Amino acid sequence: MKIRALLVVALCLSAWSCSKGGETVYQGYVEGEFVYVASQLAGRLDELPVARGSRVRPGDPLFTLEHDLEQQSVDRAEANLKKAQDTVNDLKKGLRPEEIDQILARIAQSEAQLALNKLEMDRRAALLATGAVAREEYDQSRTAYLNAKGGLADFRAQLATGKLGSRIDQILAAQAQARSAQADLDQARWYLDQKLQNSTLDAQVFDLIHYKGEWVQAGSPVVKLLPPANVKVRFFIPETDLGKVSVGQPVTVRCDGCPKPFTGTVSFIFPQAEYTPPVIYSQDFRAKLVFMVEARFDAQTAQALKPGQPVDVLPQNAPKGSNS
């Protein structure tokens, strides 16, 4: 901020613009809006695969903090989720095939026993009609038949129930447990991801703030990135020239050592003067008021610019219908 203030004052004390071959050229400088990448967790810096000046793309690893504890939490959460999901699936399936086969065998035995009891009951009924047997014997055979019939009905009900899953409330409870296990896994993975920081931008590694082996506090930046979209030129125009520049207007920028001028677009005009003399305004002092203007560029051009680099800016004709 001090450097910026000194630069603004220097620009104010010097000529606001200069004329070259009839062109009005304004002075400015390149500025970058940096992205500081940090972890919300503290830890030892174990891996730092990037270097100053290198370029990274989304998904490229930036740095890794120690994460043994977080990895164990993920492994445990995955195991708990697998167990909860297996419980839900088991409750939906009902009995195992082997248990179903056992019930089917009991049904077959009951059917045979029921057929035998019916024959015995019918025989005793015929004998009872001739008086060959007592009423008590017939009643015993009829009771045996009814018991066999009831036993068969019971086994058939067990088969029908066995083919169904568990009760709906048990399944819902198991599903809720599975959702809870999934939430625990998501949380564990988030903590692990905080220790494994990857780039989310296409950017240049502008600076490294920590180095491998250092202890990094939670929230402390490790890598400083500069995306091309965050590179801009700031230049200053006097109050008397404010109407010559508008948002969306193309500008030509020149710099020392640049092989050729490049073109940008005015993206923002500060609504407040950067420099105001500590005196009552007059016609003479109004000319000393300057407004800061920002211009941005395409990604290829932005990659060639360096923050702090001084430049000269030449506004081109303003597009029709643009407003300052």
C-alpha cells in the first residue's frame, strides 16, 4: 500500500499525461490479484511439488500436510458405511436360501402327515357308522387331522414371511444408520482433503510461503498463485480527461522491453479521486485530481505481464453507447 501511495503521489507530482505525436499517453503499472492457498488444518508440510514460476492447472497438487490420522478416519468411516449398507441389504432380503429350504422340507412332511391323518379320520368315520369303533377313537383321529392341518398352515405362513424383508421400521432405522455413516465418511474425507491441497485454478505459482518440513498453522498460506484473469493494468488520468475514458473502451499498452504494444479493455473506473490537494478547489487545482482506471487483458497477454511493471497506456476511441 505504501508503494502504491508513493507511486500515485509521484504520478501526481509529475505530468499526468504526455503527448507523443499528438497522442495522449497515461502512466500506470501492472498489478496482480493474488490467490493465497491455505489449509484450514495445521500440520507438518510433507510435500511441496510446485516451484516458483511454474504453472498449475485445476487438479494439480500444490502441497500435502501430514495426514495419517485423517486417512485412518476415512478408512474407519468407509468400513462403518459398508457395514451399515450390508445391514440394510440383509434386512431387505428376508431368510437365506438354506433357511427357506428347511421350511419347504417341513411343509412337505406336514403335507404327507396331513394326508395320512385324513385317511385315518375317514376310515374311523366309516367304522363309526357301523359301530365297529367307539366315538372316542374317531374324535382322536379327527383331532390329529386338525393338528396336522394347523401345522401345515403354520409352516406355509413361515415360508411367506421368510420371503419378505424385515419390518419397514427396522429397514428405515437401518437406512438412517447408513445415511449417518455416509455423513461421517464425507466429513472424514473433507478433513483429509484439507491436508491434500490441489489447485482449482489455471495459474502461475508466484511465490512459496512455507517449505517442506515446516510446521504450518491452520489458515496460513503455503502457495501464492496468480491466475491470468487476475492480472490488470492500473493507470491514472486527470479529472479534466475523465470524460475521454469509459468502461469497455479498448486501450493500447506499451512497456519497456515488450516486443510490441498490446491491447486491453477498460474494466473499471474508480469513482473517487486518488489524489486531492489539501486546499479549497479552484480551476487550477481541479486539474491535479486524478482517477485510477483498471484495464484487463486476454489470458495470453496477461501471462507476459509482471506485477509492478510500469507501462504507458493509450486509450483508443471509445465504443459508441459506452458510459464512463
